[in-house]
Amino acid sequence: MQVIIKENYDEMSKEAAQIIRDAIHLKPNLVLGLATGSTPVGTYKELIRMYEEGELDFSKVVTFNLDEYVGLPPNHDQSYHYFMHDKLFNHININPANVHIPSGIAKDFAKYCQWYEDEIKKAGGIDLQVLGIGSDGHIGFNEPGTSLASRTSLVTLTEETIRDNSRFFEKEEDVPRFAITMGVGTIMEAKCCLLLANGEKKADPVSVLVEGPITSQVTASALQMHPNAIVIVDKAAASKLKRVDYYKWAYENRPRF
Ligand code: PGA
């Protein structure tokens, strides 16, 4: 696991956008896994800037989003479908046919989840998966206790996640109780995982993700078993890590051959 510690949110976002840009330059038809939440918004802004300045072409990029709330139609302003269009897709030259976001209003969720898994396989698998981390340590909506081998499925959100996400809704009761999410096993099959975390609230889950035991109680910790995981954190999110000096040293002295 490569741990990159940045001074602040802006620096974290720029670093993440550069990694995504380099990946698209290497493979213009990159299969890119995307995340929602506050964390990646700065990265998406930076990708939009790169597109506007002619540094990036998304016309062949294929995307798969991690998750969606159950019960919210795509045009609901708190759906992740809406979020992705508002924060990224409406501002770049992505081909709408290449965009995949789980549906929160599928009729048969078991069938739908299998279909989503099959679509990822048909696309050749995810090359680069962007991830946030919940204050309860989740990746996607894989809440504490979820099997680290889980596949795309319908899940129940924790009360902590509902509380965390209530900031976007009028009242807590409006936050959906269920979501459809790629599983930890699905995420682990991405060729590269890029997890971002900022702020003090993420310091505890980040410390388990990077230095704690691998446990289904913090599903992000599964990334310790991933052969190519990059974790970019700001100083606040890194504040409970024990080996900060080494991570900085290893980053500054990373092999460039
Ligand atoms: P946040 O959410 O980026 O809004 O903190 C992260 C997550 O729940 O994965």
C-alpha cells in the first residue's frame, strides 16, 4: 500500500487527479471506478479543469460508480446519479453510453446486482477505482461486518452513515436506509485502488485501514491485501498514523525506474 500524505485537501485532490489523468493518458479507454461523497469533489473539479484546458479526453473512458441509495430515482437531487452528473459528467466529454451508476429503483435487486457485476466483467474489469472512506471505515457502502469477499448487493446502512449523510438531506428521516453497492470483493478486483481521505473525522478509520488489523469491522482494511492500493490523505486524516515519517520518506524516494 502506498500512503501519500498531502498538506491539505487541495493538494490531495490535485495528486488524485494527476494519477487519474496519467492513467487515462496511458489507456484512453480506461475503465474508471468512481465514488461520491464530499471527498472526491475537489478531484472532479481538477479533472474538469484538465478537460477544459485540453489536457484530458474522456470520450473513450468507461465509468462504473460504486453505489446508489435505494428508493431515489436518478433525477432526485440527493441520488448519486444526480451527484455524478452535477459534479463531473455534465462538464466533460464522457459518452453517456459509457457511464454506469447502480440503479436505486431496480425491480429485482438480486438480478440487477448480478447484471452490474456482469457489465464490469464485460468492460474488462475496473482499471482504477476511486474510493472514499466512511467514518465507520466503509468503502462503497460496505458497512462494518460485511464479508470482505462480498459482491455487488443490496445493503442496510449503519446509523452512523445515515447520520453522516443527513447533512445533505432536509432531515435525518429522509436519508434512505438501504443502498446498492459494489462489494468489497468487487472493489478488490480493480487493478488499482485509489482511496482518498481528508479531515480529522477520518483519522481513526484511516489508522485501521493503513496500520490496523484486516477486519470486516473496517472494510477499507481489506485494501492491505490489494497488490496496488494508493491511499492519499491530508495531514488531519493522517494524524493517527504511526509511521508517517516512513510514508513520507518512501514517497519522496519512490523508485522511478
Ligand atoms: P464523504 O463520504 O466523502 O462524504 O466523507 C465518504 C464515504 O462515505 O465513503
